[in-house]
Amino acid sequence: MPTRRRAFLILASLALLAVLSIGLALTVGSLRIPPADVFSALLGREVPGIDVVLELRLPRALAGFACGGLLALAGALMQVLLRNPLADPYVLGISGGAGCGALFAILLGLPALGIDGLAFAGALGAMFLVFGLAHGDGSWTQTRLLLTGVIVAAGCGALVALMLAIAPEDRLRGMLYWLMGDLAQASGWLPGLIALVVGLALAMPFARELNLLARGMLQAQALGVAVNRLRYAIFLLASLATAASVTTAGSIGFVGLVVPHLVRLATGNDQRLLLPASVLAGGALLVLADTLARTLIAPQQLPVGVLTALIGVPVFLILLSRQPK
């Protein structure tokens, strides 16, 4: 089968999966709405449950797709940057910085907009701190970047633990749900979708250079790739994608770790196919996980981060056991 035809079939299949996952999210729940009524509601016709579809489920499903796609995109970029197929978008402390900002805003009693703003500011602060410390005197290796990110993440974790310890009981539940990842608190889907489209559009022109970088820094340099500039661009883009996702839905683990790796096993390591395929697969997976989280023990809802962790941990262990010793 020709390569272009194969790529088209893979992307078309994943796009169909994404559409079906969103359709399922609009249909099932504590109030089950027939697919025909969902379709009519999307067309603007008056049907029973139209408010549930348009005001509750559709924004939540779109926010979930955006967050899942952003995490998968960031994970794919981080795995190229660190040349480690099991790298995670949270490995550089971005989630920890966002958590510090969001929990501080909750402690102050700020509204949702203030929580999102401080979460994004905390993520950017962690990003610039890791970049500054890892860059140092100008040398920047994958090991130095990784170790710096781990230390910054540990420091952010200590601050998060401190705020949880001193938080009043009436705010503790909201703080814990944010840390576990919860799409029920997502304040808007449009910024996340815009960030996803822009991030993918910025990443795709670098796909060929990313293919070369994945083979090794020296080989990429010999073939004319501006490695340092490319690594800075990858780091910035992956960090911003992670920050946008964490700001929207909190810290949702394992999507950015597992999805790019599984897509790579299925499609190969060509970034021209891997990046968009990861976005579609990551978005679909998070929408399905969120649908399960709000229907498993309905009407009570679980944080979606709990479901992704329960799915991701065994998959991660299987993938890890397949790595060469």
C-alpha cells in the first residue's frame, strides 16, 4: 500500500474515532439522550435535553479533546527532544508550576478565571526556570534538562503539599480534584482548541527536521539541521502545549506518555504522521476516559485523571518491559 494512502487511512480512521468518541460523550450519562436527538440538538432544533447537550456535554467533550490532543502533542515532542520514547510532557515540572499557581488561587478564593490565569502563569514560570537553569553557561544536554526538570518538579511538589496542609476544609476537595485532573471544572473549550490547532500548525513544518533529530544530534547537524534552535523551539512549543492543557483541566497523567508511544508502535517514527495521529488519538482517548469517569458511578463523577492513571499504569509497565535491557 502506498505510504500516502496508508497515512491517509490512519488519519481518517483516527478522525472517525475522535468524532465517534465525542458523539458517545453527548449521548451517554446520567440522562441518556438518543443519538437522533443529539444530532437534532446540534442542528439547533428543539428536542428534549438540548440544554444538556449544548451547554454541558458538548463544551466538556471539546475541552477534553483539546486537552488530550495537547498532551499527546507535547508528549511526542518531548520524546524527540529527550530522545526517550517514554518521556512525559510533565517531566520538566510544567504541571507542578501550574499546580502551585492554581492551588494558590483556590486558597485566595479567586474565581475560575483567576485560577486559570495563575495556573498558566505558574506553568510559564516553571518553564522559564527550567530553561534558565538547564541552559546555564550555554551548554544544554538532554540529561541536564531532565535533571533540572525533576528538581523543579520536586520543589513545586513540596509547595503543593504545603498548600494542601494549610488549606481550609471547604476548599480542599476542589484543590484535590484539580490536582487529579477534572474536566467538570473546565471553564472553556475554545482556548484549548485554538491552542491545539496553533500548536500542531507550528509543529508540522519541523516534522522533517524532527525525523533527523530523532536519529541523533550529530547526524542531524551533518545534514544541515540547526539543532540548538530546533531544540529551543521544541521545548517552548511542548511546554506551552502542556501549560494550555493543565490550565484547562488540571493535571491529567499518562495521556502524553502512552499515546505517542502506542501511535509510534503502530505507525512508525515519521513525525509527519506521528504528530497529527497522536493529537487525534490523544483527544479521543481523553474524551472516552471522561465519558467513563462521569458514567461509571453516575450521578457521582470521578476525576478523569484517576481513569487515565488506571489505564496508563499497566500500559506503561507493559511498554517498559518491552524495552531492551
